[in-house]
Amino acid sequence: MYNKRKIGAEHEQLAAEFLRKNGYTIIDMNYYCRLGEIDIIAKEQDYIVFIEVKYRSNLQMGYPEEAVHVRKQRSIIRTARFYMLTHGISEDTPCRFDVVVMLGEEIKLISDAFTL
């Protein structure tokens, strides 16, 4: 049976492995608060990186990156600010927003996909 949550969790794990292989240190996964959710929070060099993972098995619903629209970006930004505030991370800490897109078996990282 088709289970979106299970499929999403599996692909988030694949994305985390991909990020680790590319020099990221995973800090947190599936961070959730009343403002929203962030799939993966990681450290890469001096940056705290907030990462959205989008998977599509095919192009029937469009490219995965198209699902990270402006409203989703705003939610991620608000949630990231709350995360930094509640975890004692200074506003001066460099951060960025990456997107891991997965189409079928292909994985691609869009670094600095959107900004504040």
C-alpha cells in the first residue's frame, strides 16, 4: 500500500546519507514546531544549513524543486529562525537554505536554493 509518510522518511534518510558523503554533518532531522517543519538541519563548513527534501518518482506532478514554492520557503525560514532562537544559535551565525531533490533514483543538491 502507498504510504506517503513512509516513502518520505525513506527518502529523507537517503538524502541524509548523500549529504554526509558530501561533507555535511547532520544535526537534526524532522525538526517540527508550531511554525513548521524542517526535514534536515546540518552543518557544512561554518554554515548551519536548513534542508528541504523533495522526492518525485516521475514528472507527473512536476519537478520536485517546483514544490518548494514561496509559501514553503517562508515557512522554512520562520521555522529556521525559531530553531536558532530556541537552540541558542546567534543571529550572526551564517546559515543557508539548501534543497535536495530526488527524481526517481537521481539525487541532486541545490545549495543556497533560496535566501532570507
